[in-house]
Amino acid sequence: MTGCQNGSYEVKIMKRKILFSKETIDQRVRELADEISQEYEGREILMIGVLKGAFVFLADLIRSLSIPCEIDFTRLASYGAGTVSTENIVVTKKIEMPIKGRDVVIVEDIVDTGLTLTYLINQLKKERPRSLKVCAFIDKKRKRKIPIEADFVGFTIEDGFVVGYGLDVNEKARFLPDVYIIEE
Ligand code: IMP
Ligand code: MG
């Protein structure tokens, strides 16, 4: 592994075996893009990537679509440790494009408690998109606090902390092409 200079995270990551290899991810992302292309055949979608984690996934996904799409980004942050409410989530970067009447697909890196996604969906619904669906690279089932499901899911895991392919641990490891589990 080159480029990851931070000692402790490097050791942590290297200790673990790869959970999803680059090849496995490439294959699954192409399948997801096919699913989405079929679902919206003949239409143009607006994909909204949730920063920062979803940027790698979004970049790969759009290049395998067979339908046209436009791109925007948003960013959210949660404050207060151990919070259990969407009231503690704030938008730190708003979407810039109008979504009224559009077919919108939110692209998330991972759905964990479901709080971020629920908040974002509620905000975007107010702007009356024609349709609103969610595509998540990873669905982490066990810690869900709000029973929300993504419409398109790359991989499902029960629990554990995963990094790589855009996903970070304290901003480290986003650049890794494979996905590693660093905590089980
Ligand atoms: P939520 O708990 O569903 O609101 O998840 C919010 C965010 O936490 C995700 O979009 C990720 O940015 C981050 N997150 C949750 N689990 C992991 C993980 O295993 N690795 C890296 N980031 C994670
Ligand atoms: Mg995220």
C-alpha cells in the first residue's frame, strides 16, 4: 500500500484483509449502473453525491450509465456525540441545482444509522422532485436507528467500520481502491 503515511491507520488497515476488492467493486458498480439505467430508461437523471465519501463511487457509477445524467453535490454534518436525532444534522454545502420536477438519485457512500439520509430526503422532498431515490454503495444494517432503505445498494454488511473507495477514517484511506474493514 503506497501513499498512506499515517502510521496507526496504516497498521490498522494492513492488518485486515480486503473486504471488497477493486475488481469486485468494478463489477458491482457496473451492475448497479445497469439497474439504474433500466429503471430510468429514456429519461435524464440528476445525481446528487453526498460529500465527501460518495465522490469515488459517483465518479465510477456515472461512467457506466447508459442514460444521461447531471451531477450536483451536497454535504452534511452531524454534531453532538452519540446523537440519535436528525435535528442534530446540518447542511454544510447545499445543492446548487433546482430539483423541482427532476428525477433525482441521491448517491451515498454508506447508510449506517440512517439519520443523515432521512434528513436529506426530507429536505429534498420539500423542493418537489418528480421522483427521489437513493443509491448507496454500502448498506450497513445493524446500527439503523431509522428504518430507511436505499433503492439501489452495492453491498450489504452487518456491521464493522469500513474504509477505502472514498470512505475514510479521520480523513485517511479515502484514496484506497479496495474496501477494507478495520473494526469488526
Ligand atoms: P448515518 O449513520 O447513516 O447517518 O451515516 C452517516 C455517515 O457516516 C456516512 O455517510 C459515512 O460518511 C459515515 N460512516 C458510517 N459508517 C461508516 C464506515 O464504516 N466507514 C466510513 N464512514 C462511515
Ligand atoms: Mg457520507
